Amino acid sequence: MAKRCELTGKGPMKGSIIWRSGKPKKLGGIGTHITAITKRRFLPNLQRVKALVDGEVRYIRVSTCALKKGLVVKAPKRTWKAPAPAAKAA
């Protein structure tokens, strides 16, 4: 399953981790220096939500931004109850 929001299309983004060494100048050092840059991925904050899609209730993976914006129509609460057992006739 792709790490992608089904409503907004938000997906993973590329970025990098920057490793620095040394003491900052404002703390009394001679300054920090970059020693390594490694690639990383920023993943979207996806949540599995029960929603109403095309008239049917199903689970979709949605980003929290879509939830906050109100793009998701939540599924109605279930009102069905089991039928009462039949009383014995005496």
C-alpha cells in the first residue's frame, strides 16, 4: 500500500540530514562545520479512517491535514442491534 493520501495526494518527500560538528561561535567556539549529508524521506502523517465514499462505508488512508480541513465525511455510527430471542410459549 502506497504511503499516499487518498484525498489530497500528499506523499513522501525527499530531504537530507545534515551532520555538524564543532562548537557554535556564540557559545565560544570557532564555529560548526558540516561533516556529512545523508538522504532521508519525510513521510506524511497518514491515518486509517472509516469514511463514507460514493455512498458506501470503507476504510481510507488520509493525511491529518485532510482531516483538519474537513475533507473526510466520517461514517455514521452503527444503529443495528441483534434481534431479541423469541420468548417460549407455555
